[in-house]
Amino acid sequence: MKVENLMVTKVQSCRPDTNLAAAAALMWEADCGALPVVEQDNKVVGMITDRDICIAAGTRNRLPSDTLAGDVVNRKVYACGPDDDVKIALATMRKARVRRLPVVNKDGFLEGILSLDDIVMHAKPTALKPEISYEDVVGTYKALCERQVSAATG
């Protein structure tokens, strides 16, 4: 199955000069936990999550309205393309330990977003020879949780 069959195309995004309060408001309105950070031409330069905003607000001794997304965003972009197989996207999620990937065209411009939630809703038991199996999804989710468990106990 291709990413374009599962991705969300109506995506909220923000710019590096968006303050964290405004980014949080965008997430609240869109009921999402992450925003692609894009330049004026809609090229993805990073992702910012609700967790990034919380950690920045709690550690910087500055109001969220005085902190810019560009100051806290991880500029290492893990992404996928609309023509990629979903299993490739799952492998990228596992490697990067992220739950969401911006979907970009070959020039890096935002076309959508793919979340683990989107993939979970289409997974099927392996006995049916699905394009996305429970094992594919659970393996990715386990990889995401490993860091959290080891960090909490380490």
C-alpha cells in the first residue's frame, strides 16, 4: 500500500518564526500533536511536537509566546514520499523513533502527513495476507516505546 492512500492531506503547519503559543493553538484547533515546520515556499525544515513545546516551556524560563518554533524544532527531517510503500514509512518511523512523518514531494515540499494512527487503522491480521500487518505496526510501536521504557528505568 502506498503512503498516498493513508496520508492526511489537510495539514496544519507552522513557520520557524511562529511562536510556541501560536503553534500550540494550531495543534489544539487541528486536534493533532505535531506540526511540520515549513519555510515560506512550503518546504519542510523540521517537525515540532506538543512535547517539544512543553519541554521548551518548562526549561527555558520564557513564555511560549516569546519562544519561536525555529528555536526548538528538530531540523533533522525524517519524511516519506506519497509514492513510498507504507512499510518503508514504518521502517523510517522505527529508525527515527517518531510517530508522524511529513509526506514530501521529491523537492521536499509538504504534501501531507502520515501518522502511526493512520497506519494502525488500516492494519489487518497476517492470516489474511494484508498489505499492512499487525506485526508491522506493533513492531514499529515497540521500537518507539523502547526509548521511553529504557529512559524511564535507566
